[in-house]
Amino acid sequence: MSDKATKLNAQCNCISVDKQKLDIEVHRLISDLDLADSTATTIGSMLSSSGVFIDQAALDQMKALVKAVYKVCEMPLFQKLVLEQAPLIARHQQSTSGVFYGFDFHLGVNGPQLIEINTNAGGAMISALEIGASKNCCEPVERRLGVRNMPNEIYETFLDMFTQEWRSFNRDPSAQLKTIAIVDENPTEQFLYPEFQLFQALFQKHGITTIITSPDGLTIKDKKVYFGKIQIDLIYNRTTDFYFQDSSYEVLRSAYLQDYAAITPNPFNHAVFANKDNLCILSNREHLDSLGVDLSIQEILLSHIPETVKVSSKNEESLWANRKEYFFKPSQGYGSRAVYRGDKLTKGVWGQIKDKSYIAQKVIPPSKRTIKIDGNGAELKVDIRDYVFEGNSLISVTRIYQGQTTNLRTLGGGFSPLYSID
């Protein structure tokens, strides 16, 4: 990171998010006043009031890395390799691309480093709202606000993405998307449930009937998916049972395998992009050579993906001896669950995880943002999330936090605007 961006992140104490403007943005989407009031309050608690600064060159490197990952993940040889290790359901492919992939980065000494890819990444809608609530708090922010997309442009991009998924599924460029089901387990209890409500409001403002439900709230009739009497065209899948294995996912499983509805993202998308074992391939030159990956693509991948290896009996002694250099993550993990930092790893926990499906990833410390809390400076950690569709960035944001892994519960932390510095 440049000296200028580092200095701003350490010394800029201005507030770049206007809570009143945020309230207005929420009320523009949600017409029910009580619901809009409660949603605005909840969303406000998920946001940091301080923006984060980044070099434009680093953003450009992130976008180049995303393109490189897509190049490899779309290779038939790569897909064959990873699908052989995935559950059978993942080998079924719909003609959908998967909405809102989240490419998560830390800023290392050699530029942005890809920590993981998520195919159920939350927060894009919340971050779009936050952009609408940004204010000219200082000269570097003011200079960048004029070149950023405004919320209506971002909403339009989101809508176009879902429409494109529906048309791709139908192989019909004029197919009209009429109904969407936003699906997650116990949706009203999810931390990001307010985001589901924002999406519902956005879709319905544009004439798309939208329901929010758990997987077992859906039924199949006459080879169609229904919620009550409403036929569902497309399922926006926010679940973390990535391969629909629980018994409550029977309808989703059948709908996917029989193509009764478009499901995005889906098991194929997860196996090809988000299984953490894939990073062991993408960060290894020998694997990339064996796949025939172009050398220019290899250099981008190897420069911006930290060394990642599969934990096995062959390397367990070496990994334990050098554990302080690694993060240990479950291959099918999400939301930082069951993730262990090597320098905090006990012998007992190591005995439990070394025979499970885990990867070891070289530690890339997150960058820092100093913010004011009750008048005192607090140095918090920062990661960057690039929301992606078909290899193209939709919106880039940061998350400010404290602790071992990313969270949205740190006082003064949360989703934060990202401002580039030339």
C-alpha cells in the first residue's frame, strides 16, 4: 500500500457515512414505514462510519486476479479435476453463472492477496446502500465520490445480473423473470436477514414477485417449484449447505437436478470456485503447469494467492512444526467457522483437524485502519471484498473488524466504503 493510503488509513478521522442519508436510502426502497425504520436501524449497526483508502493500482491487481481465476476455473481440465473430488450433485451444471461471488483479499507487502472465494457472499446490497450514504468528509473522499457508481446504477446492475441468469437458464434472451425466492435456513434468524428484505424490496419495485423462505417452504408440482400457490422462476440461494445434503433440502436438490427452477449460486458453482481445496491448485505452479495454464496467468495467480496446501499425513509433521506461519481452514467452511490461526493452535485441536478435510494457508496479516471510538484511537483490521459476476467486479467494499477472523460485530467496525487513491 502506498504511503499516502497508509497515512490516510492511520490518520483520517472523518466520518464518511451519513446515517441520515442511509435512512433516506432505505426508505426509498422499502415503502412500509415501520419496516423501513427497523431495517435502517439494523443496517446502521452493521456499518462502520469510516471509509478505507486503497491504491488504485491494488484495485487493478485485484481485478486482474479475478480474471485470471476465472480463466482457470472455466478450463475443462480444471473442472474435471475438482468435480472428481466433489459430491455427485456438483457435476450437474445449469446454464447459470452464479450471482455475487465474493473474492476476499488482504493487502500484503506484495499487493492484494486472495484469502478465499465465497459463492454465497452477503453484504452487496448493504454496501450499495452505504455508497448512497457516503458524504464529502475530506478532500480524498470528495475527489473519489464523483467517479463512483451511485446506488441506482448499482441496483440496475444487480437486477440485470438476475435477469441474465434467468435468460441464460432458459436460453432465451427475451425471457421475463417474474418470481424469485430468496432461500436460506431459518431466514428471519439470519444476521443478514435485513439484506434479504432489501433485495425483496428492490425486486418487487421492478415488478418481480419475491418471497423469502427456508428450503422446506418450497414444494414441487407438475415439474415446477412453488411457494404456496406462487410458481418460482429463480431461487437466489443463500444457504450454506452447499450440496443440498440435509433432508430439508430435498426440494432444492430435485429442483436443481431436474432443472425445475434456476438456482444461483448452486452446487456446481461452489465446487468449481469456492471449495477451499481449489486454492491448493491455484497457488501451485506444478498444478498450473499440468493443467496447461498460460504463464502470464500463472504469474498473476502466484503473485496474489498465498501458498495453500491440503493437510495430509504426508505433511502433518511439517505443518505442525511450522504452524505459526499458517491459517487452518476446513475445505467446506464458511463464515470463519472452525478456522484456526496456527500460533493459537493447541495439540489437542490439531489432533482433531489433521485427519479431516482441511487446508493450510500462509498467513497474510490484514492491513489496518485507525478509527475514533469514544474519542480514542483504535487500530482495527481490514479485509477487502470484491463482489463479482462472470469475472467482472460489481462493487468493492471493505470490512473493518477486530479479532482472529472477519466479523461485523466489532465496535466501530462493519462494512465500510472503499476509496481509491491514484
